Amino acid sequence: MTRHTPPRPVDVATLFPELAPFRREAVRLHPRAGEPSYRENSLGGPLMWPAEEAWPVCADAEAHVDLGDGVPGGPRTPLVPVLQVHRADAPGIPFPAGRDLLQVLWCPFDHDPQYCPSPVIHWRTAETVGEVRATPPAPADAVASYLPAPCVLHPERVTEYPDADLPRELRAGLRDRFDGLEEETGLEYEDDLASAPGTKLGGYPGWTQAPQWPGCDGCGRPMEHLLTVASWEYDGLWSSWIPVEDRSVAESGREDFRDERSLSVRAPAGLMLGDAGGVHLFECRACPDRPVAHRFDCS
């Protein structure tokens, strides 16, 4: 089943033309529980990983955090699959030349200094992958909430505007008009009109705290947001961003946030990154090797 975000109830650029230069396109991935094959887009599913390549292991095992029971994991901790997306299903996302498959894995332990999983990115050309390597089992002592349950994806392109990334001076200048819109229609700019929640490619990071954009160590330029892996597909008891196809299921969670049926929409992969936070991945597209950085953010 495809997923369709309800149209924004007002035209942001018409009401607030000052925001037009900040418009960005994102691809909401809408993971939902399933049994994806290694050929398909997935969150937590098997990867199209060549049998001739060794399975990647954590390159920074010394940074595993000791929470009092000894350092978890080992020096060759296998990474776990997080995401696989084909370029054809990620419109507007700039893949490197000659590559058409994005793969993301991470080490399922907390790492200093951010106390979150440590992710890595691989770009591939799908047609060059021959025999596929089986996914190794996750480490027995892995953080369970860092192991995404297999989900199929339903990519959908949406338009976003900045929330936490809105410049302070501009936010102050628009505040009275934001408040007037809320009084007249009940719509909140930050929650209903700005950036989409959940796991997504491109657009704006779904910050919970103040933005933490990394700069490139090589060229000094600000990095571009590539991906957010989120604990939840939507925050709070309700959201105008819930897809049309899922609203009847999500409705059951309005009164009871622990409702099992609504969890299939709100937290389909069973992730819990900190306190309902997310891991944001960034890359520098100005440097030939496209270096990557990540930031962890939670409430």
C-alpha cells in the first residue's frame, strides 16, 4: 500500500512568502512492518551486500560505552542493517555519480561522545552485485532498541519548511502571524506546516533540541542533511502528518499512547533512540569522497 501525506491545509509560501527561499524537498520513507527481500528498499531488512566483500564491523569499538556491566560488544562487532534505498525511489536525493543504491548500517551500542549507535554509509551500483552475503546475527548483547525490526518502505516526496532551523530573526518577525494563524485555524506552524516527522531522506532534520549542523573537516563547508532515522513516525498523541491510509489505525492511539494497534504506525521498527529521538546523518557533497558525520538528538 502506498502512503499519502495529507495536503498541508494552507499554502505556506502564499501566507508567508518570506519562507519561500527556505523550501526543501524530502522523501518520507514510511517504514511499515514487513518481510523485505535483499533486493527491496527496507528499514532493518537484509542488504544487497556482495558475498565477495567482508561484512563490515565497528571501527571504533573502543568507544563503546561502559554502563557498569563492562564494555559491551567486542573489537570486531558486526554492524546491523539499518536502511537500504534505491535511487529510483528517492527522487531529488543526489546520489554519487554511477551509484544507485544507498545502504546504511550501524553498530548497535552506545558510543562516546554522543551515546548513540555509530552509523556508516555505503553507496553501490546494484547491477554489479552478484552473489549476496547473508546477514550475520546481531551481537547477543546489543541494545535491543537499536535493532530495527524488518520494515518495507513506502517512499513519498513532500515539501518542507524549517522548524528549528528557521533563523531566529525571521521567526521573531513572523511570530505574530504564526500566532494569528493558530488562533484563526488551530494550525501551528511548527507542528503542522514546517518539517515532516519520522524517518526521511533530505529536507530538514527532525530536531528535538537546538540544531547541531556539522561542518566538513576537509573543506569547512556546512554539511548537507542526508537522512534522519527516527524513533517515531509522529510525535505526541496526534499529527496532521499521519498518512491518509494510516489515520484510522493511528486514531486508536489518541486516548492510549501504548495502544498496540497504533504502534504499528507510530513505531513500526521498534526503535527507541534515547528518549524518542533520532540519528541524523550528514554529508559534504563538495568533497569528492563525500565525508559523512552524524548527530544524535533526543528530548
